[in-house]
Amino acid sequence: MNSKKWSVLVLALLALSLLLAACGASGSTGNFPTGKFIKEGETDYGMNFNANGTFTVFVKGDAVVVNGKYEADDSTFTETGNDVGCKSPMKFKYTFDGKNLIFNYAGNANDDLACSGRHADFNNVTYTLSK
């Protein structure tokens, strides 16, 4: 193979790898904490936040009731999608002290009645890191 064809092949492979990497990215999760969090006042209800920008809401140990996607920066958690039909994106301010994760709606966001569960899970709610 001559050097011109080789260069074209290498550039094509490089472009393809960059495209695939961009398509696989799920968004930035910044310094947002990952792991299993238990909702304050509960013993078997909480959320798992994954580093790949996905989360689940669970009940009774491991029964998943909601799957979702998120992005985060140093102070804002944005739910970018969910499988229960709640409108997205929806932004929440959060704080994390190494143990407690607290959410509050960002701005004057109002969830419709169909998303009362999200309101109950993110409106001035504290979660404790479990694992």
C-alpha cells in the first residue's frame, strides 16, 4: 500500500473513532456523586446514580420503578429523560457534603400532576449515600 493510501486510511479510521466516541457519550456528569442513595425517612426507597449519566429509582431493595438519564455540573442536576413520561429536561440544584445529597427545583419549575413522583423525589429532598 503506498503512503498516500495509507494516510487516507489512517485519517478515515481516526475520524470514525472520533465520531463513535461522540455518539457514545451520554453527557457530562461533572463531579456529581454516584452510587446508591436512600431517601431520608425511608429504608427501602432511593436512587442509584451511575457515572454514565443514567439513574434508577428503586423500591424494596432492587425493584426498579423508574429509569432515567441525567447530566450534571457542579451545582445543577438536569434530568434529560425518563421512562415514565415526565417532561424533560428538568433542572434541579443540588448539594452534596460527602454523605447527604439534597435536591431542590431550579428556578420556578413546576411539574405537571402526572409527575408528582418526581416532585416528591426532588423537591427539597435529602438522600444519604449508602454504597
